[in-house]
Amino acid sequence: MADCKRRAFFKGAGAALGITATVGGGAALYGMKRAWDPLPSVVAAGVTTVETGAMGAGEIGRVEFRGQPVLIMKKTSEMKPNDNRDVIVNGERFTVIILICTHLGCIPAWTGEIFKCACHGGEFDSSGVNTFGPPPRPMVIPPFKIDGTKLVLGKEGPEYAKLKQANS
């Protein structure tokens, strides 16, 4: 009789220990995830808005987005359109790229026809696609959303999702 009480006690204690360990493990995982997530103030600071309505053809705008240089250029009629990379705002085509060479992270310069990287001679066309040299892939298009004539960098809109899908 005493053996049955002892066995029941150990079964109950084992179950309680298992439940406690499960709840504690879940709380630890939740705390780790919260520690890895960016702070709300950091997420809010990661949005940059650019007005494109007043830009003229061939005009270049530069902004900083999450510590990286972003180039926004309104394409001229002479520049080759690229449906997989051009951002279209109010019927006008724009190149929107993080202006960092995909080879070693240098900042390419716009020559009027191509982006030329001074570090190792890499070249990109007016859409940011690598055309010559060591860069292994096109320049990155930052996440964006179109709001009228404004380009909101840092928010993913349907236009960005479409370009992302076309480039994958």
C-alpha cells in the first residue's frame, strides 16, 4: 500500500516537473526572440520618404536609408527600360538602388551612361544590372512602397513584391 502512494507521488512530481520545464522553456524562447527583434524606434527610423514628382528626366537624388546610400534616378527616354527593375511612379520610370557595388562594397559613380565602380572596374547599366567586371549580381533594390508621387523606402508595397518576384 505504501508502495502505491510512493509511485503516485513520483508520477505527480514528474508531471509537475515536466509542465514547469515546458513553461520555463517557452518563456526563455519568448525572451530570446524579444531580445533579437529591433526596437520599435529603430523600425520607425528605418523609413525614408522621397518626393519624386518634381524630379526632371535624368535627375539624380541621393538619400540615406538604414545607413546605406540610395540613388533615385528618373530615367530619360534614351535609357533602356527594364521592366524587371524599373520603379514606375505616375507612369515615369525610376532607378532605385542601394548604391553599393555587389563585388566588394565600393560606391559606384554615375558617368552619365553607366555606373562605374572605381575599385575593380565593375560596370552596371542604368537599371543597376551588372554588365562588366567582377560584380556577381545587380545592385540591390531597397524595399519600397509607392504613395502617390512619393517613394517610401522601408515599407514593402505590391510594386516591390512584383519586382522581387521578377528578380528571384
